[in-house]
Amino acid sequence: MPDSPAPAPAIVWFRSDLRLADNPALSAAVDSGRPVVPLFVLDDETPGAWTPGGAQRWWLHHALAALAADLDALGAPLVLRAGEAGEAVAQVVRETGAAAVFWNRLYEPWANERDAAIKTELKRRGVAVESFNARLLFEPWTPKTGSGQPYKVFTPFWKELRKLAPPPAPLSAPNAIPPGPAVASDRLADWVLLPGAPGAREPDWADGLRAHWTPGERGAHDRLAAFLDGWLPYYDDTRNRPDKPGTSRMSAHLHFGEIGPRQVWAAVQHRMDDRSGGQDSALAYLQEIGWREFSYHLLYWWPSLPEETWKDNFKQFPWADDPAGLRAWQRGMTGYPVVDAGMRELYATGWMHNRVRMIVGSFLVKDLLVHWREGERWFWDTLVDADLAANSASWQWVAGCGADAAPYFRIFNPVTQGQKFDPEGAYVRRWVPEIARLPDKYLHAPWTAPDRVLADARVRLGDSYPEPIVDHKAARKRALDAFEQIKQG
């Protein structure tokens, strides 16, 4: 008897799910029995898209290289295409004769609209389409209040999320992937995602990124294991200390989907179950995963969150036009050491400790009265973990205008915050070395040091290190007066 013809292939469209394990779309494609064509599309053309910033593009290059190597090892090479996603996917469908396309869902508003249109068009052409949840513990529409409404406050959302837990168990990676027909692929190097690459405009600023990160699925699991074995038991005590490596630094791996939140949840829960993780610390860490879920919940129900102030009364807030202040903040030259340390860490490594993110955010929007969207944009370009849901929700939280926002009168004092969370000054001394010789007493407020102390530390205020660009006490009063204006309408 003649051999039966091979079934038409299936395309797995990778997006923010650059992994093999716990990848429902990939598992479904393999289980379908069809040959599989793995595809990634670099889509910088869809209208309204928040395309990756510079730091994210560096990470994406290495994440795709790692994914391609893992797929090659299983016999299914990764196909790369650049362009508008609907056209790129349709083209690969035509070239391969694919009968099905599988992907894992995105939740950004522009992606929702784009993907719905792509699904409709593919189905019109007779191509089966299936999508899955690989990015969250639960779909963002699953947690609801008793009256069926979306949550606006984190604490009841978190309680509901814990009632829903545990999330579905993570899926195993496939042992093999039946390859689909060979089709043309872009060269990753030709996308010029790396600074300093031939054709790139920027100088190569990525030394700090290379020194601190290992993108890819293996790097994600190695980092999680190191955190679980080392700092998880102490997380509740150390998570606010930027001078200690007490956080997981998993956010970029989660954003690019090199590991899924269900995998992280299961690993932490396992440590809780065998009593080896420190119960309070493990729960505090899971709560951070819960905040990530809450951010996506907000973005899904309020898709204008990245662009529009969530609270209506804040739409009349008298933001200041202060390009000089914004520039000083971006460069880490505000004269407030903990703020400057955070901004320099960000630019050097593509990451910033969460406590310091709150400090620098408060300084920008409350001390300088610069619109939170300016901070959101800067973080989008410089953070390796820039995530539309978390970035927009967190900036609005800091500004006091978002869901579950910090009270408007909570204006972080950058001096006392530095003294409390960097008490020995290790963090500031690392990132602001020009004042490293100052005694602890004056490190977080160099302008209070006597002239002799400054001279001994080789600090020349206004020369080797800037004077404060704003007086915090006066800035705090200005901010409170502005908040009072909108409070009274």
C-alpha cells in the first residue's frame, strides 16, 4: 500500500512565550500529530503597538537565539520573519500549506485587536486557530467581585486569587517536535537588535546587561533555582534592601515567557509544602506574582491604562514642564544619592530594585511634578523587564492616580528612604562612586556635610557631584498643594 500523505503542518506562533516547557500552544501542536513550524514575528508595524525598547531588544535577541538552539535540538528550526504580524503569519501559512495555527494569548490592547483580526482572517481561509493562556496564572477576566465586576483594589483581588489557586500544573517540554517543511527565515543578526551591531545607530552600551543577565529558558530556571536555594527564606526581610541580592530578578524572564508564572508558583509552593522556603517569605513572594496578575487584570478591563490617567480627577493635575529636571533624573544627576544610584543602575544593567523604583518614581512625579508618562516611557526603553501592564499600573500607583494607588500624601523622602533601606550605603557607594568616601552619616544627604568632611571625601558639590536640583521640603509642599487643588475640583 502507498504511504499515507503527511498531514498538513501546524504553525506555532511564538510571542511572549519563548520556552518549551509549560507552553500550551507548543504542546497542543505536537499533540495534534502534525508537523510543526515554529515561527516568531518581529512586528514593529501594527498601529498602536508598544514595540520593544532598546534594553528589551537586546534581551529579545539573546532569548530568540536560545529558543532557536533549543528547537534545533528537537529537530524543528525556528522561522524568523519581520513585518506586520497578520501578513507574516498568512505568508508562512501559504508557504507551508499549514492547516492550523497555535499561539498563546497576549493581553495588551493593541495585541488583542490585532490577534482577533488575524484569527478571523485565518478561519475565513479555512485554517484552524487555537489560542491558550501561558502568560498568567489565570485569565485576567477570571477573578471577579461578588457582584461580577473587575477588582480595583489589590488586597481583595489577592484573596480571590488565592481562592482560585493552585493554578493548573505546568506542562512538560516535548521530547521531540516533528519538523514541518523548510521555509525561508530571516537571519537574527539582520534584525540589528543589539547595540553596537553593524547597522545599529547606538554605541554598544550593553556591557552591564551582558554582565548581569543570561536570557533564555535555561537562564530563567537557573536564576529561579538560585533564588529558591539562597534568598527565598529571607525574602520578607530583604526584599526592600537594594544593597542585598534578596530579590528573585525573575521579571524579565517572566516578561519574555522564558518561564511561566505557573512554573514559578509551583516551585515556590513546593518549598512551602516541604517547609524549606520560609512560609512568610514564600507567601510574600507569591504576592508579588499576584501583583503582576493584578496589573494584567487592570490592563484588560481598562485598556487605556498606559496612556490615560485612571482617576478622572487627576486628569486636571497641574503637571510641570521641566525638561532639565527630567534629564537630570534620567542621567542620575539629581543630587539625591539613592535616586541617582537607582537611575544609574537602571541605565547600566537594564533593571532596578523595586523599592528604588518607588523612590525614583515618587521623586519624578511628586518632587518634580513631571507627568508619570515620562517615567513610563523612560522605563519602557531602559528596562529589560519593561512590561506594559506592570509598567503602567505601577507608575500610576506611584503617582497616586491609579487603581489601589498610594495615597496622594505619601511622598517618599529620598534621604530617609536611603537611610532606611541602604543603611550602610553599599548600594549608593556602588552606583555613585564619586561620593563613596563620605561617612555614612552624610552619604544620603551630602549637602549637609561640613566643608571639611566634603574635602576629605574629595566631594565638590556642584562639580564632582551635583547639588540637589530641588529642595524636598519645598517640593513636598508644592505637590501637596497641587493635590489639594484637584481634590477640591
